[in-house]
Amino acid sequence: MGSCTAERVSACLISRLLCGFSVFALAASARSGQATQSPEDLLKQAESLHRAGKLDQAIKDYRLFLEQYPNVAPVRSDLGAALAGAGRYEEAIIEYQRALRLEANPEIEFNLALAYYKTAQLFPALESLKKVHQEMPNDLRPVMLLADCYLRLGDNKRVIDLLGPLEPTHSDDQAVIYMLGTALVRDGQAAKGQVVIDKILRNGDSAEARLLLGTTKLRVYDIPGALRDLKRAVELNPNLPDVYAYYGLALLSSGNPVRAQEAFERALRADPNNFEANLQMGVLLRQDERFDAALRYLHHALEIRPGDLGVRYQIASAELAMGQVEKAGADLEKIVTEAPDFSEAHVSLATVYYREKRKADGDRERDVVRRLAARRSANEKRATAP
């Protein structure tokens, strides 16, 4: 619940509210059919209903109070909490914002961040969480929510920066260990990630450990091993976040796109904002030439991770396949400007230029692809040299 209780409403506030309350009470009584109540009784009733889970009735009472006395920040925050509890997050966000304009309060800011998080508005959530973390540096709640936001955005290094210093003093906290291990594995730090996985395995076989092991094996192209671990993770806990998305990736890498798509669809039923599942559904549907459906998934993936180059490349590829050559070309030109070593984007851009009869530009892009391939080959030889 929010930060207010009727007992905490000051005597001064109550006395101000009582002044002229008879008009308000009569209007309230006419609207709700209730007997005339004092402001204190109305708040007590709202909170009692809130605690009992009768959220719709609590919301009505909070709003009844706030219609006449709109500048009581704790009550407005409690209204936000009741709305959030009822799953009405967008309305809750509005109430938390109003409360914060009346009173800067880190608890209200945290509740606002949580409402943003629940609606997959990760960037606004991050802004609020940074403020809360600054105000309450020893509170683990904003740290964990910050870490999860960064993890969902693919910013693994920030997760490591946040949770790495906590690991020595929170070695028994499975949430900290699991999230840190996930970030290490996804950042390609397999050796450090394995240390964290071993800590989780000490508590026995678990879906969390299997997901981390499977993800690690995917990164080193041990596809059979990844499939075994990720299948086991699904068996142990099919509701574990990301488990079906990564199981789908393993199935896709093993040459089974039909079952992979089923896994991605299962992931999206559990979490419509799963980035990897949205991206891969878009890719599979694009390959099946179901372009409209593909673009819906891809655009949603881009909403989850704005600016992601991989998603933008897939969108441009779909545009090119649909004959939207000029639009695809403009998108690809932006991509290669931001990522000059993105070889596949150069290949597609060359195709665009040739279709537009711009042979010189197409030849230039083809030369870029050759140089990138030669550089990659030279780097691989150096890496494998004795």
C-alpha cells in the first residue's frame, strides 16, 4: 500500500478538512449513497477496503476524498497503489506523478518506477529508480529493479557494475547471484559466470542453474549441451523468465524452427515484452514472407530496446523484401553509419544500390564487405596461431 494511513493524517490537516466539510459530505452522500462521513472516517474506510483487497471500492473512496482535497500527497499515493493493485497501471502512474509534484518522496518515486516497469516503460522506470537509489543507497529493492531493467535492455555491464560489489555480502541471496550470473554469461564472461553458476548448483539442481548453463553453452556453440540444459530448465520451472526464449534459440540453432516458434510463442504468452522472443518471431515470420506479422513483432522489439541495431537490420530486411527499396536503403545507411563493421548491413545496402541502378555505390559497399571479411579472417588466424 502507499504511504498514508488515516492515523497519520495530522490533526492540523483534519481540522482544515473539516472546515466546510458539510457541503462535501452532502455531495458525497448523494453520489455514493453512504451516510455522511468525516474525512478521517472516509480515509479509514478507504484503507480498510484497500487492505481487504476490495480495490474498486477503495479507489472510489480515495477519489471521493481527493475530489474536494486534491493536494494531500499521501492519499494520492495510496490511490496510485490501489490502482496499481487493480492492474490499472497507467492511471496509477498519473496519481504517483501528481503525488510527487506535491511532495518529493523516495517511496512514492519507487512505486512510480514499479508501475513504469510493469508496463514495460523501462527508460522512465530507470530515471525514477536512479533517483530512489540516490536517496536510499542501502535499499536493495531499487538496486534489484535497476539491475533487472538493465538486463532486459541488454546492458549487461551495468548489471555487473551494480551487483558485482554486492556479491561478497549477498552470496546466499539467490536473486542477486542469479541476476549477476545471467549478466556475466550474456556479457561473454563465461569463466566468471561459471563461478556464480557453481554457487547456485550447491543448492541442488534448479531451473535457474540450468538456464545459466544452457545460455553459456549457446554462446560457445555447444548446441546439444544447451538443448539438454534448457529442456531441463523448462521441465523444472516453465514459468522462469526467459526460459522459453532461450529454449527457442537452442531449438532454432539445432535446425528446428517449428518447435522454436512454439517456444517463442510460449515465451510471449508469459511475457509479451520479452525482447528475444519478439525479435526471433519477427525473424521467423520474415523468412516465411509474412511481412506484416513480422514487422509487428520487430517494431515491438524496437520499442523494448530502442535503437537496437539487430532489430533495425531485420526491419530493413523486411522492407527490402517487400519492395520498399528506398525506405530500406535509408534505414540501412543509418545502420552502417552507426556500425561501420556491420557486414550484413553492407551486403543488404549493396543490394539496395544495385536495384536503384547505383552501380558505383553498390560496388563500394561490396568492397567494404570484402575488406571486413579479410580482416575477420586475419583476426581468426592470429587467434588460433600457436
